[in-house]
Amino acid sequence: MAESPPPLQRDPARPGHLLAAGDWTLAEAERLQAALSGAGPAEALDARGIGGFDASGAMLLWRLCRRLELADDALQLREEHRPLFTTVCGICRNPPREIRRDWGLRALLGRIGWTVQDNAREIVALLGFGGQVLLTALRVAPRPRRWRLTSTVAHMEAVGLDAVPLVALLSFMIGTVVAFLGAQVLVDFGATIFVVELVGIAFLRELGVLLTAVLLAGRTASAFTAQIGAMQSGEEIDAIRTLGLDPIEVLVLPRLLALVLMLPLLAFLAMLAGIAGGMVVGAAMLGIAPEMFIARFHETMELRHFLTGIAKAPVFAVVIALIGCLEGLQVQGTAQSVGERTTSSVVQTIALVILINAFFAIWFMEMGW
Amino acid sequence: MSGAEPAIAVRGLVNAFGAQVVHQGLDLDVRRGEVLGVVGGSGSGKSVLMRSILGLRRPQAGTVRVFGVDALSRDAADRRAIERQTGVLFQGGALFSSLSVLENIAVPLQEQLDLDPELVHALCWMKMRLAGLPGDAGHKLPAQLSGGMRKRAGLARALALDPPLLLLDEPTAGLDPVGAAGFDALLRSLKQALGLTVFLITHDLDTLYATCDRVAVLGEGRVLACAPLGEVEDLDHPWVQQYFHGPRGRAARREV
């Protein structure tokens, strides 16, 4: 391509006159801006030499005129460029209001305040939502025709049955790890047989149900949020309301019920798998035959360990279902909002599950259970 | 680039989804500087045609040339050349929901060119006003805009690179009549001021009568007719007759 003429130069014939030439387009914007910033004072501008001309070029030309403080009739323009230049001028005469952004200490304090307020609101919303769901459940309970059995069973399959391989495998692996850890300490005392109690108590009281709850917080709470969130952004929830249905009854109760029924079952499975993991390590590495493992288990294990463990399962189920559904209902229309809410629901459920588990542990210990 | 070359030239286009054939040897020219309206029943392949022109969909056969460049080329330089010369408004606006209106308009400028941030801001603001948005809309997120404003913001983003060719997919669908009429007027004034070539898919007869130089009717996998409105109206084809001479068609024509 041949070297294009300079976009702006002084007219050798007429002093005080500028000549514009070449393409004044977005592609040339960088070169144009460099040339314009060097333009000295002038009283007239002849822009008839301009070839390609687009809206960006028009804006740059307008800026040049403003900086040179040219009178309206001091600009000569080709007729075909006139409409575009007039349009752009009309726009550029009303410049935007600058929005000041504050990045200082005040903004920091402000953001902390907003975040605290958001968190407080979240807690209130969760408590309120829990009450609302409870009321709806009480209202629906005496009317079996309004129980949504199909939906509940479908969710039971999705949150329960489909999670069996994952829960069983991961609990088994953690069981083997706990047994290994215990054996490393206990072997010094010649007391490797206590691995049975270690694995048994750990899984019956804590790990079985906790692992299940954490896994389902990641797997199910996120799914609930995404499902309901997508429905919310597609205005399906609004449609449900206008059809005279209650979204809590239609969407939340079946999910809650499914999880309350399935989480204890999965927790029981996790206990079995974890203890099986311990048994395999015992047989393979520590010289504890499976028969001996089971006999020792019968001798030392008490029912209360199992009961305190499994009693926590429905509580975790309620927490996971409530947060998952509530976050989904709070989605506001955009894809980004669905993502944010899903993240928030997983983080909240895992944090709450671990927190509640700690309270349970202290309480059970104080009660001597 | 010779001036005689059409802005878009489609030859022998074949598009099929499994057994369902959408286009069967479709030919279409969009001349420079014209507004071509594309109409056709639902499922006649209007959007598929646009996606083929944009290179978003690979047709089973046929060629598409945009300003003489092969739109189906896999060469990155060819692709870039076409992307720089075309602006697209998708049906829903397709604004990036996490960015404000001004940031949305700035995306193509920042990606394709290396400009001073102050200039980018000024250009984006100008494009936003050009598309008929008020000045305070710039810092709003797409979710805070009405349907009509979202379309205008989408149009502003399509105009960001000052493309000579604009492809619009049902720009007035979902707008109230006043908003749609405003959009038609905007399109006319932009076309006049910027000298745009416009490929316009629409169901809206009012838009058709208000803006288009020529109309292409899609059907039976090909272009049934491509001519000025007056000629297309008289085409002897059941769908065309129903479309233009049904109650809605008559009403739209009366206004002109």
C-alpha cells in the first residue's frame, strides 16, 4: 500500500489554513490522534480532501474543531460527509457526566458496611425462609392429594440413588486413611487392635454423616440452586405464582422431603463403607482378620455412637435443602447471578454443616451420650 | 475491493440438520448501501442464513463471500477482516451481562485496536448516543435496561468498529409499537448518516415498509423472490400472498 498523505497539514498557499486529507476512520484513529495533538492554532480547516470517513473520524474532526475554536463556517466539508458530521456533532455537544470513583478509605469502610449488612440480611432471609417452608409443610401435610409424590421420588433418585457410588467410594477411601493414621500411632504401643474402635467411633459418630453432608452440599445444594435459579431467570417461578401455585409447595417441599429421607440412608451407607475401608486395611496391613475385626466391633461398639451420628443427618438435610432452594429463588435474571448464587449456596452449606456439627459434638459430649 | 462487488454474495448454499434440509442451493446478493429485508415463515432458515454468513455455522455446501472475502475461510486473517467489517445485533441483544453498557461497547474496540483509554471512552459514549440511548444509561448493567434499550445497546456495540455492513436479527421483535417505530427511524437515520449496508431479518411488516430497499422472501429452501417491496407483494405464492395481503399486511401498507 502506498504511503497515505499526512492527515493534517498547513496549507502552503493560505496561511492559517489547515488541510485535512486521507482516510479519517477508526482504523486510522491512532495516527489521527497523534497528528491532531500537534496541530497548532488555525482559523480555517479545509476537510474536503478526506476520503474514507466514519463516525469515529467524525468525532475526531469535531474534537479538532472544538480545540481550534473554529467558527461554524470555517470548516469546509464534502457534501456527502455533511450528514454524518452533523449527526456526530449533535451528540458530542452534550458531553457525558463523569462518574467519580472513590477508591479510598471511605469506599473501603462503605464496602465493609454493605457486606456486613448483606450477610445479616442473608441470615434473616434464611430464618424467614425456614419458617415459611415449615408453615407450607404444615398446611400441605393433612392433604395427601397435594403431596407431590412423583416429583419427590424423582428428586430422591437424583440426590440419593445417583449419589451412592460417589459417597460409598469416598467414604471407603477415607476409612482406609483413618485406619492407616491410627495404626501408625498405635503400633508403637502394640495396640493396633484399637484401630477397630478408632474407625468405628469416627465413622459412626462423625465422619459418616459429615462426609455425606459435605458431599451433598457440593453435589445437591448447587444443583438445587442452579435448577431453581434457571427457572427464576426464565420467569418460570413467576408463572408458577400466577397460576395460583405456591413455588415453595411445588419446588421446595419435594426437594426438602427427598433430601431428609435420603441423607440418613446415604449417611448409613457411608458409615458401612468407611468401616469396610478400615477392615480392608486391617486385614491387609495390620494383621487383623475380618472375623476378629467384626468380633471386636460387636464387643466394644455401643448403639449410642450410631444414634448420635445418624440423628444429625436430617438436620444437615434441612440445611442443605433450604439454602440450596433459597439461593436459587434469589437469582436475579442474569447468567452471572446464577453462578454467584450457586457458589454462595455451596460455601454457605459446607460452612454451616461443619459449624452445626461442632455444636452437636460439644453438646453430645456434655450430655455424656 | 471493486465497488461493483456486492456486500454479501451467497451461492448454492446448502444447510441441513440431519434429514431436515433448511437451505437447498440458496442464492442471495446484498448490494452495497441497501437495506435488504429478509422475511419468511418460522423455520424457513433466516437465522441459519445469518449464522452462515457470519461463519458461525459451516454449511454442507455453497460459498459465502462478504466484501469479496470468503466467509467460510479458516484463515485467521480473512476471519478478522470480515469481523472488522460486520456488526451484528442478535435477537436478544446478546449483551455481556456482567459488563455495563459502555464496557460492552468498548469490548470490540479494546480487543481489535490499540487505542488510548480516554479516546475509547469517548468513542463508546458517542456510539451509545448514536444508537439513541440517553447519557445516563452508560453505567447501567444490561439487566437494568428495558428490552428496547437493550436492543439499542446491542446496536451500539455492533456499531463500535464502524462496520460498513450491519446484520440485524429481528431488531424490533418484543418491542412495543412506539419503541419499534423509534428503532425503524433510528435505522433509517443511521443508514443515511453512516452509509450502511444492512441485512435485516424481521417478521415486522411495519419495519419492512419503513426501512427496506429490497425484500428477500425465504421459503422451500431457497429465495422465492428478491426485489423491491412493490414487486414482491404481487408474487404469486401462497405464503407471500398471505403474508402481505393478510389483515396485518394490509394495515401496514395503509400507513405508508
